[in-house]
Amino acid sequence: MSGAPAHGHRNHRAKARIGVTIALLAVLFAAPAAGAATNQDRHPRTTAEGVCEPMVRDSVVAAARRKLATPRTKAWHDNQFTCTYSFGTRGALVVTVDVLANDAQARQNYRASYNSAAHRTTLFGIGQRAYRSGTTLIIAQKDRFILTVDGRQLAASLGPDSLTWSTTRAIFDCW
């Protein structure tokens, strides 16, 4: 009889260890998903500056089938980053990223822009929401960022509609 309580006690301890192990595993695997900040949250300026990365530049040059006239220019003004790809007398492709305080503010700014745009077409598969105004202006929202790819200054010989589209895709491949 003295063996029965010890055996029951061992089962109880084994079950308790299994329960604790399961609880620890749940905390370890759930904690990062629940509270982890994305790289975009921790480094929004770096994310915005991604529109000027070499991969995007190479995509712009390939789509235009021409070299840039000058190195791309980069500038911050308040919470807006601008990268300009210049083709000299053939114009420039201007890419801007507005960094908002949070997703809700970005959504609100996107909606205001969308509602005021003429000749807009909703685009699917680009960020959380996107539209094209005319054929050479694309506006997209991803998280707290509003991306604008503006090819309105480009000469028709550069194919500004396909150039804005391929640039937008390249940027979202980086993001």
C-alpha cells in the first residue's frame, strides 16, 4: 500500500511538469506574435528610405530602358521622404513616402486622397489599398505609410504608365 501513494504522487508531479512545459512553450511562441513590433514600426525612416534602394533604382532604369541623367536625389521634409529619379530632358519620376503616426491616420489620409482624386482606378494587391489616378500617378497605403509614385513629369517616350507601375511593384517587393 505504501507504493500506491508514491506512484500517484509521481503521476501528479509528471502531469504538473508537462503542464508547466506546455505553458512555457505557449508563452515562448505566443509572446513574439502578440507583442513584437515590425521593422517598419521600429524604423519607419529606414522603411521610407527604401524607395531609393539600388533594387528600386535598377527597376526604374530597366523599365525606362534608359540610364538616369543624374544620381537619384533624396530628401526629408518633416515626415515625408522624397526620392527623385531624373531622366534629364525626359523628366523625372518622383516617389514620396508620408510616414504617419499610426495605421488609422494613414488610412484617413489615404481615404481623403482617394475621395478627392479624379479618374481613379482601384488597384488590388498593392499594400492594404491603392489606386491609380490617370495613368501616371499611383497612391498606396501600407501600415502607417502612404506611397506616391508620380510619373506625371515623364516624357511619353519613357512609358510613364508602365514605369510608375513597375516602380510601385519594386518598392512593395522591398517593403
